[in-house]
Amino acid sequence: MRRGLLSDYFDGVAVKRLSAVEADILRSNQHEFNSSKQLKSLLGTPDRMQYQAIFIWIGGEQEALSEEGFLTWYQSRKPPRREHRLYFPTNAVCGAATEGDVLFIARRTDNTLMAIIVPGGSTIQNQLLWLFGLEEQPALQFESLEISKDNAAELDFTARYILDELGIEIEEPEADRLDALIEKFGLVFPPTRVMSELARSSLPHVSAGDDPDDALMAWIDREEQLFRRLERHVVADRIKNGFHSDEGTDVDGFMGFSRSVQNRRMKRAGLALEHHLEAIFTASRLSFNRDAETENRNKPDFLFPGQEEYRNPAFPAARLTMLGSKSTLKDRWRQVLSEAERIREKHLLTLEPGISENQTDEMRAKQLQLVLPQSLHSTYRESQRGWLLTLGNFVELVKDRQRAE
């Protein structure tokens, strides 16, 4: 199925690491950056241009700010001297900036701007650098990149995941085909397992036995497309009917519906990942239990070869394997550490791209091995990739342990 390109949404981007002075500028009443060759490349050299803009700050777990406003790019000197400056209005996002943070100025295809501030060296920084095709770590001088059809990333699952973090909804280029697949559901969400089965059956050419990494990403990608298309119909219908109460506009009803949409997205994503992993492990003829119970009523997502062997003291611990499964990671990876005391080295599969080196270093110290579909490895730094496992690597590891039984 054809996907869109990043160039459908962005024309270019400039990025820099903030010095102490610049962070102070953002927090003060000045809010002006001097021009640079790279900013001129992004914004041109008009005498004055005011852009509608959205300011976004993304920190750690559940930490984010967003505010609408404007950015003004203007000529600050009288001819023949020319010096452009970029003016930021006072807002909460700029006030959150600190030294070492990274600032992205992204120009949208509708001629609006996004000013995105993220912590330096963070997971979200790595994700944005990968999305925009910027290979080097941000320096104190702006670096810019024009985004065209020739160099734009294809909007696969990973790219859409990052754009979703920025609040950008992606239009599906083949909506009619998706609508035909979900037509039987009407305006009712089916159980997640049913949606997962539909995603797999709609891709008959995909084989988990041939390539578990590609199969997982293809199935996840298709299910995400199907779910978002059905969600669009459900939400549109609810908005059409309006939010009314005896007292007028039902604000609480609207807020509750909005929360339910977000909660359904998060819960469904995790269950869908587990369903597809279960299909891959079954196709690979692995012995396993899903949600088996270990010590203190803990339930690892997958236990190999199973609960019976785990509870048998005579069964060698070296032949036991556990796998946690989390579609997004944030700081929740530590939850996996206590889920199976007999297994010294734990495994965790995630779809989170570009996790920071600080996080992966801590995982290694805690003997937690990260497993990622092969296509996500490119979102990580070169120094991290040698340690990462693919899903195919993990399947072979478990097969080897089960052959030894």
C-alpha cells in the first residue's frame, strides 16, 4: 500500500543546540535570534514575514507543552546593511528552555512554522533527527536541510509514530481500500484480536517464517492504518451528533470523549503488538505461554517454554527465556526487571525508535536486552546498534535453547 512522504508535510528544517545565553534569550523578554546562513536558507530574505507557528516542548514521560503563536523573520538594519532576526513571543514553551536543549525550526508546506524544543541527548531528540534526515548531533550553530521528494522519509509506521508525538495526523493515501476492509465493523470498534487478525489476513504475501522482523512491522503498520481509519469515522460521527446537555454545551462530555480516544489508542497498540508477536512465535513453532504467572503474581508478556517449566526447580534456568512487550517505552522498561526472578537476563521488545544512549546504557547495566524489529535499528546511534537484537535474533535464541531440551 502506497504511503506518503515527509515532504508532503514539511519543506525544510533548521536545528541547533542552545547555549546558556540563547536559553536565557528564550526565557527573557528579548526572544530574538540573529540570522545565520542556515536560517536564511530555510526562511529566505524578505524584509518582514510573520508566520503562524506552534511551539512545542517535549520532555520525559508525559511531559509536554504546546502553544499556538507566531514567529517574525524580519530585516533589522537599514539598507545597505542587512541583518535578519527571528523574533519569538513570550510563551510557556520558550520559558521551559534550558542550556543544552535542542531547538528545531520546521517549515510546514502550508507556510506555517513549528518551533520544537527538546532535551539534548534525549530519545525525542534522536527521533526527530532521524525523521528529518539529520545525521549529525546538533551544534551551537544552526544546521538546515531542505526536505524534498528526493530526500524525504517515507511515512512508514516509525515516521508516523514520531509525527504523532508532534500532534500531526497523517492522511492515508489509499483511504478507500482501508474503508473496504473495515466496512463490516460499521461504527463499532471490534476486539483488538479481531482487528489484528484482519491486519494479518489482508497481507497474505507476508510470511512470519521467512522474516519475522518484516512481518511484525508490516502487520503493525497495517493494523495502525485500519484502526486510525475506523477511529476517524467513529470520531466524525460523534462530533456530527454534537456534545449537548440540559445546560447547553456538554464540555465534560467532550473532554471525556477526547480522553477515551487517547486511552483506546494506547491500550490497543500494546495489545496489538502482543497479538502479532504471538502469531510470529506460533509460526516459528516455539513453545511459550502468554501472561504466565511467576513470583508475586507477576505476569511477563511471554515466557518460554512456559509456566510449567518455570515452576519446576529441576528445569535449568539457562533454558528459560522471558520477553516483555511494550509498543512505547519511555521510562516503563524497569517494570520488566522484576517479572521473572529465575531468569537473570531479561528481554524486552519495543517499537520505540531512537532510545537515548543513557537509557540503553542503564538497560545493559540492569541485564535487560533490548529487542527491536530490524528496520528500527537505523534510528539508533552507531554505538548502540551492535548491542541491539532483531526479532529474528531473538527467535533463533529461543529455538536454540529449546533444541537443547
